[in-house]
Amino acid sequence: MKLKSHFLQWLFSIFKSKKLIYKVLFYDQNL
């Protein structure tokens, strides 16, 4: 159970970083 929550946290951090990268790319395109 602990391992699963750790895995979900890891996935969430990857998702957040990807979202941030997409935001930056989108922002650069708008400039």
C-alpha cells in the first residue's frame, strides 16, 4: 500500500512537470 501511494506520487510529479513544460512551450509560442 505504501509502495502504491509512492508510485502515485511519482506519477503525479511527472504529470505536473509535463504540464509545466507544456505551459512553457505554449507561452513561448504566444510570444
